[in-house]
Amino acid sequence: MQTIGSKELIREINEKLILKEIYLNKKIDRTSLIKNTGLSGGTITKIISCLIEKQLVKEIGEADSTGGRKPILLVLNKDYARIIGIKIGVGYIDFILTDLTGDVIFSQTIKYEGSISPQKVVSMITEFHAKFHDKHLLGISVAVSGIVNPNTGTVVNSFLLGWKDVELAQMIKKEVDTYIFVVNDVDSFSLSQLYNGNARFYKNSVVMTLGVGIGGSLIIDKKIHTADGGVGEIGHMSVVPNGNKCTCGSRGCLEAESSIAAIAARINKATTVAELKKIFSSVSNTEISELEFIRKAIDLDNKACKKVFKEFSVEIGIAMKNLINILAPDYFLLGGETLEFRDLFMKDAIEFAKKNAFGTLGTKVCIETDTLGRNAWTLGGIYKIIEVNLFENRI
Ligand SMILES: [Zn+2]
């Protein structure tokens, strides 16, 4: 027997279905909505007028017509709400403010030295929010490196930040009462690829990021697989027995051997150019970053850099090959700061992975590099907030 409750539920499901279509198509007319959702014209008309009344949806202009009356287009009302996204990096925090559709309105990077406490981050978020409190806030997303449980909003362990069992979502919610989404930073990056990158065209994908850390993320059936956190920590695969000490406490992890810091140290070891060795000493005093050192090294001793990146290409190629063999993805995406030097290693790494993967797995997989850039690390969490609040059915 149908109850009033279930009628309301069906109405809510239909409303979310319509919002999702408008969001994904950016603008759409009523006839296409009927076609895409399978709902009746009457239902669409009723729900749309309700959404317009709530100011969630707006009518704009008219679409081109093939004859007869020109259809009116429907769009989300961008100004209905704001969303805040944060990415906590090593030495910097990226802040982004977007409208309801995820378009960036304002962005800011704040640098910090040494370590940063969760309390300090929460107070910075509160300050940032205070600047933009005039509009309704849909949520705040925080992307953090390490093992993050997105279901509880807990940073279980971030070795790069030195954080352990931090109830970050709860801490933020005490200051700003809104929907809080705490997510692993590579998962946030992958969510961007799922919404806005080519990963949306594939069912199963692996995302690998190369930079200060080496991270990974797994997309199965077009959904990020997180478990309770810790999925895709590929930077901590052992690659060298008794190798370099890693931030995680282990030795010889891929991250310890092939991160940006490790590449810089290896160039310093390989070079005989005195000026370069002198510049490297200022890296350990944190006067310049490892990235800046590598840029200078390419100018001053290109031969040594080529040698180091040649070795690096094999290490990354091996890691990619292993991941392809374990997961058989349709799509493999590489991202991260080290891509700045892609000309020195990328072609070789991809070739190694494709050639050495098991059977036909290497020919089947499409391997690409990131085109979305730095904001992708922060925007993924924002897209998730839009999904959860606007069109995810929580049943
Ligand atoms: Zn490690």
C-alpha cells in the first residue's frame, strides 16, 4: 500500500533526477528532460515550477528550434549557494570558493612554514568562510594527504602533515555548521577527473600522482573506491629493500625513492657541477624548493638530470605495469607536480608499462596525463558536495 511518505520519497527522487540532468547538461529544455529522465510532462512541469520557486533553477533564453515555438532552457541558479574547497599541501593551503555549479569565484593560496596543526587549519577555514558568509553555504570540502575516512571525516594518519586520528569534520562543524566532506587529496583529484576529465568515459580507472608524495586512487564502476580510507597508497609499495627512509616509517617505499625530494637528492649525487651542489644545500635549508632546484639543475647539468630521470622513468614504468596487472584498468591517468618534467620521463615510463604489462592488458589500457591542473586537487571534493546535496539519493 502506498503511503504519503513514499509519495514524498518518489517526488524527492524525481526532483534529484531532474537536478542531476540540469547539472550534467549545464542547460536543457523541458522536452529533453522528459526524454532523458523518462518522467511525464506533467511531473516535469510540476517539479520545475517548484525548483524555480525555491530559486534553485532558472529559465534562460531560448534554444534553437527546428520549427514551432522555441523551447526555453533551464539552468541551475549559480548564485543559490556557495561551496568552499580546501587542499592542505606540504607548506601551503589552497582555498577555493565556487558557485553552485562548481565554477571558481575566488581562489587563494596561503603558505606556511614547518608543520601546521589541525586547530590552525580550522581557524583559517573559519576566517576564509567569514569573508564570504553573505550567501548560503552548501558545504566545505577538505582534501588531505594520507589515510582519510570520508565516512567519518577523520584523518586517520597523514604522515606528510604529522596528523593522527584527527576528527577534522567534527572540529570544522563546531565552527561552521554546514555539510563537511573530508577526503584524501588524490581521491579529490580523481573526483575531478570523474566529473570533468576523460575518466568519465571509462568504467575502471587508476589514477597515479607524482610529486612531493606519490599517491593513487582507484575508480571502479565510475565510483571512487575508498573503503574506510587507505585505498591506493601506492607510494608506499616497497621497491628497494632497505632503501631510503620513508615518511611512513618504512624503508624503500616508492615515495621515498621517487618523490620530488628523492629526485632532487639523486641529481645532487649525480652532478659534479659545484654551483649546483651549492644550490642544493639551500634546499635543505628550505630557502628554495626541490622543484626550483630541479628546474635549475636542468639548466646547469642537463646530462645528470637526463640520467636521473631515465632511472625514474623505469621505476614509474614498473609501478604502472604492476598496477595494470593487478587491476586491469580501462584508463590510467598520471598527474602531480612532477609532470612539469614530463618531457624527461613520461614517454619512456608509459612505453615500459605498456610493453611489459601482462598479455593484452598493456594494449587495452588508455594512458593519459592530467590536463585539469592544480585546482583539480581541490575541486573534486566540491563536485562531491554538489552531488550529495543536489542529486544523490540517500536511501
Ligand atoms: Zn612509505
